[in-house]
Amino acid sequence: MSFKVAVLGGGPDAERDVSIESSTAVTKALNEAGVQAELVLIDKPESLTDIQADVLCPVLHGRWGEGGPLQDLLECDGRPYVGCRPAAARLAMDKVATKLVASRLGIRTPEAVLFNANDRIGMQLPYVIKPALEGSSVGLFICRTEAEAEAATKASKADIFANPGQVTMVERLTVGREITCPVIERGGALEALPLVEIAPAEGVYDYEAKYQRDDTVYTVAPGGIDTEAIQLDTQRLAEAIGVRHLARADFIIDSAGDHWLLEINTMPGFTAHSLFPQAAAHVGMPMPALCAYLAESALAGHQAGSGCADSSPSPR
């Protein structure tokens, strides 16, 4: 069956450059797989009707592109599209809400409190300060000392005042092995892919380590880990949130061997450094086959409807 895919990239979020890199790679992979695909860079359109395609594949990272607003537009557009529907996208983007779902499921996640620019932080060092509605470690501060906490608090306050509506959280710092678990939908069910361990050359796995340096070491299917437990928890969390097609959950494994959920991403990166494509390739699904499969899944699973309401099951 012949069909055309419009790969959407760019967007107004902080991760625009990463989105352009990811969407460019997805477009190239689709064409290599024999699927007619075109890259369409967008900002914040009111509709998508001018885009000529049978399937829309949004590859945007951040609050607008991944966290619900774009998904609302995609629902109103009515064509098949890759990724979560609006309710699940909003829930997964909200790190605090995700923690609540994980806690109800009995999945360990570090304790956290909301950051208020006018109040003292109600948590003992060490901790992490980060936006609750961003990804790719945007605005992340690791605070181990009072000096680091003071600098991070000052920067976070400035960010909040400059961006009304910004939600920031303080999370207990959990030290250990950094692990990610991708899931992909097959046959109507979410299936966990191999784990990937991330080992930055220095410091933490921040934005620079993810996208700007080449010294981070990635190990697919690492040893010495309770792989099945992490995969099962990822599947359970993704199902409870209402994930569709793909997602990736990030964990820290502490010195006792316990895994702690950090967050879940409903549109993982597709750059040369990205983890989801590495895990898929490990099980015989290289980038062209992976991207073609996701587009075909969106097309095959599409059912015609009317209106702009999100009819996906409520994750709450």
C-alpha cells in the first residue's frame, strides 16, 4: 500500500533544535524504507489542513509538541498520526502527575515537592531542581551543596518569573546506574524493548551529554540488572497512562539494586545519539524499518471519527 507521510518537526519548545535533528533523521529513514515522506517544519499552527499527507508523524519534543497541544490539533485534523493521543500526552509530560500514577502502581519514584519561588525548599540536600513540564534535562540543576542549591534556586526563580505558568519541582537526588526502557506497540499491546544503560563521561546525563558530546557510552541490554522487573514496570506505567505506539521510561538503579522511575517520554529522540532507535536495532528493527513500522501502525489503527474530543481511555 502506497501512502505519504508528513514528518512534523521544529515547534516553539526549548527542544526545537533537537526536534529538527530527530525529524530530519526520521524523514530520511522513511524514504530509505521506501515510504514517501516529507519533512515539514512547523511553529505553532492553528490547523494542519494545508499539509498534504496521508499520515502525520510528529517528532517534536517539549511541552507544546509532545505534551498535548499539538496532539489536540492532530485529533481535530482527523488523519492518522503517530504517537499518543492528547490525554496521555498531557499526563506523561507532567512529571508530578506521572509520579502519582507510578505510586498508585507501586513503582518506586524519588520523593518530590513543588518549587515555589517565594518559599524555602522543603527537602534536605542533595536534590534536583527541574521543570515539571519539560524534557531533555532542560533547566536541570543538581544540588549537592548549599552553594549549588543557592545558585540553582536563583536561576529557577528567574526562569519562573520570566515564564508565567512554569511548574518547577524539587526531587530527591538518586545516584546510581542510569537506565532507559523503550516500549513499542505491537498487536495492540505494549512490548518492552531491551534496556539501554547510559554512562556520561563526566557529571550527569544532561542536555550537553545527550546531544552535544560524543563521549557518552551507551550499552544495550546491560548485565547485572533485573531487566524483567524494569520492563514490566515500564509496560504497566505506559498502559496506565494510555501510551500509544511508543514511549521510553527513564530509571536510576541505586546501590541496593532497586530501580527508581524518573520520567516517561512519549516521543523519544531519533537523533544519532538517541536511545529508542538503538534498542529497536538490537532486536532487528533498524531505523528505516522502525520508522516505517510506526507510520504503518498509525495508518492501520486509524478509525474515522468526528469532532476534536480525545476519546482515549482515561488514565486516571
